Amino acid sequence: MKHSIRRQMMVVFVGLIVFILVLMFVVNSGFLEEYYIVHKQADLTNMYSSIDKAIKQNEIRDDSVTEKLGRQTEKSNISVIVVQTDGSIVFSTVRDGSSPLYVKLLAYIFDKNQDNGKTLKSTDNYKIYKTKDFVNGTEYLEMWGNMSDDSIFVMRSPLESIRESADLANKFLVYMGAIAILLGGILVCFFSRKISEPIKELAILSQRMANLDFDAKYTSGGDNEIGVLGRNFNVMSQRLEKTISELKSANNRLQKDIERKEKLENMRTEFLGNVSHELKTPIALIQGYAEGLKEGVNDDPESRDFYCDVIMDEAAKMNQMVKNLLILNQLEFGDDDVEFERFDIAGLIRGVLASCEILIQQAEATVDFIADESVCVWADEFKTEQVVRNYITNAIHHVENEKRIEIRVTSKEETVRVSVFNSGKPIPEEDLGKLWDKFYKVDKAHTREYGGNGIGLSIVKAIMESFHQDYGVRNFENGVEFWFELDSGKMEPVSKKS
């Protein structure tokens, strides 16, 4: 990643190393000499105090004191010569009187010094200069003045060594800096990786959580702040998953309630529209024939009987439609228990055929019933009879051509199929899927003729769905077949409530 923490850490730490090295190089080059001069001034001052103390205590000519002072001058890299007013040398680090330091002392005494430089410090007893030797061009720190016994002294320490030391130190810094950058880069790379990998894992984890993937878990562990953050991520993931699951469940229940409410409202609207439409004709007929009776349109008994028969017939149709609507309402809203029991479907069909014998004769139809003597199934016997009766009465009312009705019971491994075929005109393909809708009629005039109201197949649909079984209709060239299936009597199903 272009802006990854690992890269930023490497840039920051390597940059910090480089900055420190450059700063040390600049300080070493620009301020080391100044620091050295201040330090050497302190050395010169200390050397002056040590010699003056030895003079005051008359120990200057003691060998042990002289040896001690010599070690101090060597350690501080200082050359010293102290001369009394009579010209005798009190203390000296040089071997003979012809040395440059002795000459320098004489020049100070007779004020013939030709290389006085910059005065760094001045007191009543001595002065410190930064000067350059006009003979060899070497820079020194020089200190000259009087001791407490009025003896004259000169001290000096070369500055050239500090410049050499600074150059060597700078070269050393360059070499060590390169090694430090290389090693530092490797170490920073290693440690930044150890730090950035858990953070990278947390970043991926947060992205997966944003995409509602709560299976992602922090696995790197650790007891530091990142480890604690990772464990908190895991806890948060579990709680979010649980919360979202509860929200989805609540939302699903709410959605079902909304859909149920919408379904109820649509059904209510549809029910009112269909009922008002279906009742319009019988109510108009009853009203018209009742008014005719009241006004005495026809006084003969035969006409009055006809009027009364029409009124009674229409009232009966209205009563049957209301009953069917109540049954359908109970089935669709699951208010009716489904009691499974084992019974003989073949015997049930024979009973329904016997009760419809008059209708079969009126339709001049022939019925072929093809089934074994006894075929047992598991279902609600009363509701199954409603399905069978709806299929058979529909077949009787729509039988045409050769006037043949065929009822067949076919046993399979775990199911039994009951099919009712009637000869006649096939149902238009565009109407097949709508047959099970309430109040839907393919041939409205013919349905009205025998008193149908388009509810019977809706009842069949509701009953079969409460059984959780298949049903349907098929067209043939010479007629139509309606069918449904039930569990066979080989194993007992669990009782259900629709």
C-alpha cells in the first residue's frame, strides 16, 4: 500500500537516523572546535592554579610535585615555562632555553610579540589568546601572565589536533552512519512488520465486518494495545452478528405482518367487490319477481308458482355462496383444524357418486369409476369429500360430446392420485392458471345457468394446500381432467394444522 503504516514507519525511523547523523556531523564540524577551546581554557586555568599553588607552598622544586605537574601537562597537552624575575626557570616542560616557548616568553616580557591573536579571557594575573605562530603557522591557545610570586609564565596548547580529531570523527560518522542506516533500516523493517501485520489484519477484519462478514476473527493475539483491540473486535463482531440476526428476525416478522395486513386488505376489497358483483344478479331477480307477485302481474297459480320458484332458487344460490365463502375464509386463514385419519378413498367416491345420481341422470352422462375395491389414504375425510364433490359436480355440469365422466384412483409408492375426467371442450390455455382464483369463471353464462359462483375450485386449492399435497388440471383433445394426490395408507403422517 502506498500509504501503509509500515512504509511510513520505515521512512520516519530511517529519516530520524539520517537527521541525527547529519546533525552530529554539523555540530561536530561547526561547534567541536569552540567546545574544545572552552575546554582547553579550563585546562589552562587549572594548570595555572596547580602551579601557583605549588609555588605558594614552596613545593615547586619538589620532585614528586614536579612529576605530578608534568603528568598533568602531558594529559592536557600543554607546554609550560615559568621564569622568575632573575631569569631562573622555576618550572618548564621544555628542555632548553632556545625553545620556541622560551622565545615566546621573552617576546611577551619585552613586548616584542609579533603574533598576538584574539583575546579570549583577561584577568589581573593572566590573559588567554587564540594565536597563530608566525614561524610555522600553527594555531595555539596561549596563556601568559604572573604567578603569585611575580614569576612570569607562558602556557600554550595546539589547536591543530582538534581539527584533525574533528575530521576523523566526521569520517567515522560517515562510515558508521551508513552502517547505522543499513542496520537501522533492516531492524525498522523487521519491527515495523511485526507492528503493522496485526494492524493490517485488523484493517481487513474491519472491512469484512463492514461487508457483514462476521466469521472473520482476529487471530494474531498479543497482550499489547493491538492485541486488546483485536479481542475487542472479536467481541464486537459476535455482538453485531447477534444484533443483526435479531434485527433481521424482527424485520422478517414485521414484513410478514405487513404482508398479512396487505393481504387481508386486498382480500377484503376483493371479497366486497366479488360478493357485491355475485349478489347483484340474484338480488335483482328476487326483487323483480317479488314486486311482480305483489303487483299481481300474473294472477294464474302457475305463474305465481314460477315466480316463487325463481325467488327460492336465487335465495338458495345466495345461501350456498355465503356458506362457501365462510368455508373458504376458514381454510385460507388457518382457522380450521386438519384432522388426519386413515379412510377408504374409493368408498368415499362411491358415496359421493350415489348422492349425485340425480344430477348425473339429468346431464344424461355415463360414469366410469376405475379403482380397487378399497384404497386407503391419510387425510381429513370431510375436507377430502368436499374436494371430490367439487370435482365431480364440475364434471357433471361441463360434460359434453359423448357425455362421459371417468373417475380413476391410481396407487403409487407413497401417494394415491384421484383424477376426474369429463368429455367436452378443453379449457383455454390462458385460463388454466386462473381457475383456482375466487369468483373466476371461464364460461360465465354456463356457470350462472347451473348456479356456480367460481368459489368451488378456490376451496379445493385451500384444502389441498392445507394438506400440503399436489393438485392440478390437464387438458385433453376431448375433455378436461382435474386431479389431486394424498398420502397412501402405508405410513401414518404427523397431524397438521393448516
